[in-house]
Amino acid sequence: MANYSERWEAAKTKFESSTGVKKPKPTGVFKEFFNYTSLSGSMKAADTLIGKYDKSKPDDKPKQIPEMAKKVQAMGVAIDSYLKVLEASAKDEKSDNAGAKTALYANIKVLSAELKAIKLHGQQKVDQEKVVQNTKLSTSQKSGAMLKASLASACANANLAVKKVQADPTPATFNALFKKSDSPGRKVQVQLVTAGKQVGLGALETRDTDPEFIATKFTPWQADSSANNSLPLTATRQQVLKRIEDFKVILKLAQHYSDSL
């Protein structure tokens, strides 16, 4: 069951509480933030179709995929359009503050990352269901076919966690996002390990980067007990930002590989 519209509403609420913006301004960026009805509408439509698909009988699912894909694609178009609004607003905010990345700038970046993660999760859902319903593919072929969308979605999820920590660089925020069994790093690592297996089977072409090599880099970021996934509550702002920068270095390797697929 998808909950994209709920995720977006929660993201907007968090934005309001973090920036002190409680209601739209008559003009300018905040009017765009909270009055972009086509975005919310497209998310609700995607939620509805995905929900209907998930509740359908197995024999009815294949014929519902095209309409579900259509709604998810429309949501992606709306998201891309709104991302332009957010990026322009972030650029203006940075410019107005002599290049400084203010709290408002950081929180705009969180909204952008949230939307990108929602879009890629929707694409992953559609691709996954298309492959699942394709009876002509073997198990290994299905795994390879789903990999591209799955890895892109995992990277987007990890990037969202990065942006949230950068917007609120406290040990509590970091631990809430990273100190968990299914951490952002683990989600990326699982997909990279799958990619390595697919390369070994010949189901995936070799790229300039070895996915299994990158996967090992995520081991310290794997679970709630992993070395890099928790910080003491006494950690300073600088220590939190240093830890997230370390994670970004590894994430960029995974993103590079994901973009090459």
C-alpha cells in the first residue's frame, strides 16, 4: 500500500515546524510550496491505484498494471515540475544570504530529497510488478530486471537521510535515521550485493565499478550495531556533520554505479 500523499503532507508539516513558516505567504516561494495542488492530486491518484492493485486477486493484477503505471508516471511528471520550483527557491535563498546554506536552504533540500525518493519508489513499484507478472523470465532474470529501479530507490532513500541530518545536525536526528536494523546504508548495500551476483551470473553487464567492492564499504553503516551508525548524545554539530560527510563519500560511489546501469 502506497502512502505518498501522507509522506508529502508529513514532509510539509516538518518543514513548517523546522522553519517557523506556519502558513503560505501571499507571494513568493511559500505560496508555491503549499498550493501546488497537481502534486498532491497526482500522489493521491497513485496511492489509490497502487492500493487497488495490492488488494486485487492474482489473476486480476496483470491487466491493472498499465493504469497503475500511468498514474505513477503522472506523479513523476508533477514531481519533476515541482522540483524545479524547489531548486530555484534554494538557489535564491543561498544567493540572498551571500552563498550561505541557511536552515531554510537545508530544509528546502530535504523537501527535494523527499520528492525524489517518492518518485523513485513509485518507479520501483511499477518495475517490480511488471517483472513479477512476466512468466517468461527466470528468477535470476527477474532479479536483474528489478535491480536498476531498486538501487536507484535505495540511493534516493539514503540521500534523503543525509539531507535530514544536514538540516538538523544533532546526534538524536542522526541516530533516529541511521541506528536501525534496516538502515539507509544496508538498503543500498543489499542492492549492490545483488548487482554483484547478477554480474557473476552474466545477467548484468560489467561496469567500470565493481558493485561488490562498493558494498563492502557500507559494512560499517549496515545495522543498528554497526560502527558508524550511532553517535553519543554528547556529539557536537561538527562531529555529526563529519559523520554524515563520511557516509556521503560512500554513497556517491553507489550513486555513480546506479547511474551507470
